[in-house]
Amino acid sequence: MNYLTIDGILMVDDTRDINITANSIHIRAGNLSAGTAGSPFLHKFTIQLNGAKTDNGYYVDPVVAGNKYMVVTGILNLYGPVPDTVNTYLTQPAGSGSSTIAVASSAGWAVGDELVISPSFRTFS
């Protein structure tokens, strides 16, 4: 779709994978929810924003404009399963250009998960 505005309540069905694809999404005065704190969403939920650099722009306010955007002025609740390991540390140095890392724990991680690696001052011996 081109433009999706949510002013009501949109609950994502947890019986299958869901993909919302639009050029722009505005959760204006409504609520978009996938899962709850007590019952996380167990399927794949994708929000995909489309558009090319040459597409016409949209103005969110006098200062912010873009050719694709997602703006939340309402409520966005996304709950998924939490992996067993959310924080860990490197057990060996990872040099620039490394294609693998060695970590203390990766329990619950799955192929396709996104990792964020931050610098530390830990020294290896």
C-alpha cells in the first residue's frame, strides 16, 4: 500500500507470519500491537517501508520530510520472545574484518538474529 494511517486499534494476528508493506505508516491516534508482555508474538512480524530515492516526499511537519517513513504519535507495542542470552562478552579478540566471533554464551540465539557489538576495555590474556 502507499500510505497507512492507524487511528484505531490494530492487533496483529499471532496465527501466522505477518508482513505490513507500505511507503509510509503513521500510527496517529491509534495503537498497533503484536503480542503482549505476558503473551509474546511467536511468529515473524515484518514492517517493510518501500520507496525509491526519487519518489515524491511527504511532510510529517514543517521540519521533517522524507520519501518513506514510519511515525508513531499513538502507541506501538511489539513483544516477542526474549532469547536466553541478551548480554554476553567476547572470549577472544575480534579483529577488523573478522567473520566470526567467540562469545561466552549464545543460548537462545537463532540464525538471522541481529547482534550489537560495543567496545569495552576488557583485556585478553
